[in-house]
Amino acid sequence: MIRGDSLEGAIAATLAYADVFSFAMKPSEVHRFLIGRRASRPEVERCLSGNNALRSVISTRDGLWFLAGKDHLAPRRQRFARHSEFLWPRARHIATTMERTGLCLTGMVTGSLAADNADEHADIDFLFIYPAERTWTSFAAVRLIKNWPALSSCCPNYVLASDRLLIQPQNLFTAWEIAKAVPLFGYDVYEQFIAANRWVGRYLPNALPLVDQALEPAPLREDPSWVRTLTSSGAFRWLEERERRRKHQTDKRDVGVDMKDRNAKGSMDRHSPTRSFHTLSELRYRMSTLGLEAHPLFTELYEATNMLEDEMTRWGADAIRTEAG
């Protein structure tokens, strides 16, 4: 049996998380995204190759690692990695275009492409950070620009303001999304974003070396004077607030997410709870099957899925009542 609180238990939990996404991992990725435990890369690689108890529940093929019986994930990962290579130049083109517009302070690739695991139907997910005084109008402009044919695969997700860099909710799913984000411009703001989310290190201690550094707080870049004059006007502030309310209403109508409630709790995540609920619930099942209940994060994982289950019972309820009534 594998002890959940051991290095081999952390490795098994990490591969179990990747298995939720049918994702075979390189040894370097197992080390980087090791869940709930700090270890060196040589320690992880020695454990992968030489721990008999661990090798009873995991397998390897073509230099990739996965749970036992999932050998088909190796050629799948190789195919998706080749497609990801095709998408990265497109992602850089999108980032360069968005940087030139001046609408965003930084742009990070997230989602499957950030993991080099994008299939042939994947969008290019971006997390943009916007100046606080024009967050919602900038987001609206980005959504218009992304309709240009050359940018059509861009999918902007979070609406993150420069004065609210702390991501909520704080759980393993969100930590993994932050840790794998790849910045393509605005590296100074990216560093501030990572510094504001040091909590990620509790879930993924090896993932973000910047978290361990004492970063000097740097002032955010300011807009040109004429933009500051415009955005400080009463008319623009009215427009910004109107766009924020409009987008909150459409999110509640189309996605079932009450962003007013989430904002009050500090969350800027516009996704339905299904994504994180599915992922963490599937991970909890796999860890239980592997006997990893002693893992230091298992209790918190259990509580997080119960909390998300409560939101799931409320998600989309308004739309159901409207259709029924």
C-alpha cells in the first residue's frame, strides 16, 4: 500500500489529477505539479523509477507517466503536443495584437494549451489583466476584437482588474490553473499576480519559484495622460458601471453564475461550478481508490467538493424556474 502522506503518495495523487484530464505527464511535470509536497526533481525521478509500491499503481511509456492501465494516454499526449506546437505561434500573435491595443496589462495562456495538451478543437484560453478604472469596457473591447478572423480562436476567461489580483476560490483546481499559466506579455504585472496568489504554493509547492522570492512591489504601469483624463470623467465611469452590470446580467442568464455574489466573496471566476466540481470530485474518487486518504490535502479536497456541491444545487436554478413557470 502507498501511504498518502509519503512522496510516492504525492506522486500518485498528482498522476491521479492528471488522469482526470486524460493527461500523461513528463517527469519534469510530475515534479513541477507535485501536489501538497515539496521535493527535488531527482527525488521525484528516483521514486518514479525505483519505488516498487508506486510502480504497482502507475505505468510509463515513451518517457511519459500515468496511472496503471492507461497506456493509451502516451500516444494521445504526443498527438496533442504536436497540435499544441501548431497553436503556440497563433497564441503569440494574439498576445502581440492585444498588447498593441493597450487594453490589457498582461496576457497569459491558460487551459489545455498551457499544458501542451490541446486537442484539435481547443480554443486558446487567455487570462488578461485590465486596468482597474476600465476593466469592463476593456473586456468588452477585447471580446469585439477577438471576432477578427485572425484572432477568432482567442477565448478570454477571467475578468481580472489590476487592483484585485487575488484569485478566489482557493482550491487545488484554481491553483493548478494559475500555476500552469504562461505569460506572453506584461511580465512585471504577471509577477505581481503571482505574488498576490502565494497561496498556490500550499497546494503546489514546486510549481512557482517566484512565490518563494521576496518580490519588490512595483507600481503598475499607468495609461497615457489622455486616457487617464477620459477614464476619470463622469461619463466614462457611468459607461464602465453600465457595462459591468450588463455583463453580470448576461452571465447570470447565459451561464447561471451570480457574479454579484461572487464578487462580494472576492471571486472573479465567470465559469460555472461544473468545471472545478467535476475535476475535484473525480480526483477525490481516484485518491480514495488508491488509498490516499492520508494525503495532507485530502480532507480539504473533501470539504471543497462539498462546498462546490452546494453551489451546484443552486447553479442554473433561476433558468429552470423560468422555463417551468
